[in-house]
Amino acid sequence: MNDLPLVTIYTDGACDPNPGPGGWAALLRSAGQTKELTGGEPDTTNNRMELTAAARALETLNRPCRVDFYTDSEYLRRGITEWLPGWRRRNWRRKDGALANVDLWQGLDTAMQPHVIEWHWVRGHAGDRDNQRVDRLARGAIPRN
């Protein structure tokens, strides 16, 4: 495992209003290199943008990596670290019925497979430089009409 390259990823999603137009952003750092990714959708939710950012960041990696993954989204972190095994067992359903954003959860599940990921939660808007950077990028990616 230690022979895998280490990548640090920060992601964020934004919507204004929620639901409404939304943007997402990811910051990837590895071996002294930095890459920023952004995108947006005209009609979405904040949660969909959080999941999209995570999936797009992991899909960008072209080989298996060790990943330190930082998010300020409890929805994303808890979904991956707590709820995902149950959803898989129940064929992508919650105990009480349909799973929201199932398409994105499934895509994220696939994108995670080749990697060894350590998930970290950071408090949003609390001074973490990289979290603040992806917040600005995600807000800047919101489509404006």
C-alpha cells in the first residue's frame, strides 16, 4: 500500500438557491503538483454537487492511489463511511425506501474502488485554506443566467 502514490483531495459543492443552479470543485495535490477541477449544473441540489465533486476528483486519478480525502459535507462523509455498506446490501435502497441521488452514490462507489481512501471531515468556513479554496471555486462555477 505504501508504494501507491499519495494524493490529497479537497472537494465542495454549492447551490444558490438550494435547489437551483449549482457548482462543484475539487483540488488535487500530489508530488508537488496541484490540479483544480470545477463544473456546474443549472438545476440541482447542494448534495448532488458535493457527490459530483467527489466522483469527478476520484475519476481523474489514472492509477490506484492512497487518497487523503477532505470534505465539509457530513452527507458525503457519513454516506461513504457509515451508510454505503447497507445501501449495497439492500440493492441501493434505504431501510425506508428509495435512496436519493442513487446514480451519484453508485458512480462514486465505482470511482472509489481502485483507491485506498482515508476520509476526513473539516468544518466549513473555519479557516482551512484548501477548504476555503474549493468553496470559492464551487461558488464561482454556479451557472449564472
